Amino acid sequence: MKIAVVSASLSESSTTQRLGRAMADAYVGAFGGEVQMISLRELAHDITDNMLTGFPSPRLEESFEQVKAADALIAVTPAYNASYSGLFKSFFDVLPEDYLRGKPVAIGATGGTPRHSLVTEHAIRPMMTYLHAHVAPTAVYAATEDFGAHAADSDGSGGAGLNRRIMREMEELAMIYRAQTGQPTPGRTAGTAGTGAKHGSGAEGDAARSDVDEAKALFADFTPMSDLLSD
């Protein structure tokens, strides 16, 4: 399986670049495959020239073909002014029509504070849906605290869940890809317990209990609706 990572980071050591690599490494570690990194910072002038002239440079065209040939795409961007970066949007503006049609896509974003986490839902996901991609239900937003620090308006506890969120999205990406190709749904990998319903059980009761167990693992004060309504 070929995975292309489109990263709109502005430096090689940025949190956006690290997030894209972490997502790709998680997928390859669990399900195998090979990864191709597409750094948009290196294509910034080519993207601008393409927007002005309508013609891509050879290396920009090569990146287009890498996206087209990939079995799945991971797309990550820093959050700017409550949306994706202009570089990120410009690349997908000049990407040939239908290159993302039907392609499994995982999305992610980074920012200084968790307050901007909905950028994945109100900006990135609608754009990918418009381009006819099959986007994984889970999106990963990584704030400063997820990389070992935290902003003044955050409690600093978010980092504990980053790897879990990444693994959940990569499982969903694998499910989309394998459903499209007719391959068996991948089994749960070691260390990812609690990221979904039980595998191998078709009983509704088991699925419901699994959902409750997952919610309790995520939220210490979670109370099932059945308990709330029991009195």
C-alpha cells in the first residue's frame, strides 16, 4: 500500500510535519505500507506559478502524480486564522480535478491551543468532501500541549490522548481502503484496545457494552444514559 503525506508545514521540524510523520508511522507500524512525504513548503513557488499561469512545473506535476498514485492520503496543515493555511488550500486548488475522487484520506491539523480543534470539521473536512475523497470519521488535531507543552488557556492534559487519536484514525483509514479493495477488515493492533467496538462479536449488547467501556476510558465522569434514566 502506498501512502502519500501532504504536509503544509513551513519548516522541516514543525509540529505539522511531526504530526504527518507520526500518522504515517502509526499506519505502517500497524498495517504495513510505504510512505511518500510531499512537503508543500518546497513547492510554494511552483504552486503560486501554477495559479498564475495555469501550468504546473515538472516537480509540481510529479507531486500531483504521487497523490494520484497513492492508495491513501494523509493531509495535515497548521491552523491559520481559524482555518487551514493558504499554502494547503492552494495546493488542492491546483491539484487536477478528480485526483482525490474515491481516495481514502486522513486529515490532521496543528495549532497553539485546543480552542481551534474544530478547524478539521468546519474547514478541512468540507473541502475534502467537495473533492470527493472518502475521509476517515476521526480527525486528529494536535495542540501545543500534545507535544510536551501547553498554552496558557489549556490544562496541559491533552497530550496523553494524541497517540490514541492517531491510531483510531489510522484504523479507520485502513478500514476504508480495505473495504474498497475487498480485503478483510484489519484486526485490532496491540496497544489500541478501547478505540472501537469489539471485533468478532455481532451481538448488539456486546457492542453497546464496548461503547460504554470506551466512553468510561475517555471520560472519568461518564454516566451511561440508561443509568441517568433508571430513576
